[in-house]
Amino acid sequence: MRIAVGILATVILLGGCAKRVKVVDPNFVPHEFKSSASSLLPLSVAAGICAKEFPGASNPQDDGDNNFTVQNTVNVRMEAPTQSVICSINETTRELERVHDGRHVLTPAELARQRAAMREGQAQTERIAKGDYADFLKTAKRVITDKFKDPESTRFRDLYFSNAGGMPTLCGQLNSKNSYGAYVGYRGFYYNSGSAAVETEDGRGTGLAYSNMSKEFCSSKFRDLDQ
């Protein structure tokens, strides 16, 4: 009998009694944690460098080789005000090389661009909240309908602005025409400066992005659109 690898436990009967037997994968090699501690760069100093990028970060811990290489770097995990971050610091130059923010690995340049985009997003959100959204709406409709058969005939309803993650997003429903000139029915959509997607029946194409991201992007409504 072949036992499939990955089964954690199975139940067998021995003398009428059920017993749980652990099945161990013979090819499994446990990960051996490698510390990134360095005599050239103490963890406390590395934590200070990380804290400059993430003010308020605390509780520094050696992250070892869990996320980054330990060759010539000290990797410190810290609890920032809104998230856990891991900073990889070069032990010689004492400069930040990479950051793991829980979802992405970023270089210092990429981190700077991300923060600039967030600042712009916050400023844009404030303008929209005050009613200044004509340009945003125009761009959103143009991008969303760009590949439609008849973009100008697209109808929109239930439009609102969401601000998930500090990025203003236009959410709602649209109805467009097919190749025969008939409306196909209302579907959900979203648009922001980073991505745009329209719901599809088969879930393919932009429909996949819509099903994966619409709940995140459209979950923090802060203004209904005047229609």
C-alpha cells in the first residue's frame, strides 16, 4: 500500500481501539535557523537604522535567515505602528538594503516611491472628499471602457469612492454593449491609480483581478458619487 506524502496522521485499529499514528515524510528536512547576529553590526544598532525608516517601530528581534540571506547582513524584525517589518542592513556600510513589509520585498528606492504614491493618494482622497473628483472620474471611465465595443454608450450606476490602504478607488457597476449592440447587463468594476478591473461571467481576464481585489479595494467607502 502506498501512503501519500503530506498526510499528517491516519487512524488505524489495533485490538478494537482507535489510535492516531503520525506519518513522517522521510524526505522532510527541518529548517535550521541561522542567526544574522554580527560583531560588526550589533542588533541594537541595526534596529536603530530600521527605526529611522519606520518611526515608532519597537521590539527588535533577530530574523536570521527566515526572509533574507544572512551573508553580510543583519536582519531585524520590528513591530511598526501599523505592521511588522523586517529590515535587512548591510553590516559593513550600515545601510538599509531591503525591507519586507509583510507582503512585498522592497529596496529603499522602491520604498520611497511607495511612500510618495501613498502621500499622493492621501492628497487625492482629501480632494475627492471635498467634491473635487471630476478629473479622477473622467480618467477612471476612460481606462475602464477603453477596450469596450462602444465605450461612449456605457452606463454606470451605484458609484462610490473607497479608500482602502490610502489609495482612492472608484467602485460601482457598469453596463456595456456587445458586438450586436445589445447591453449585456450590469457588472461590478473598480479603478484606482494602480489597477482597474471589470467583473466577468467566467472569472477570466480582468474578472480574475476583480474577484481577487474588489473586496479589498472597495471595502472602505468614504463618499457616494453625486449622480
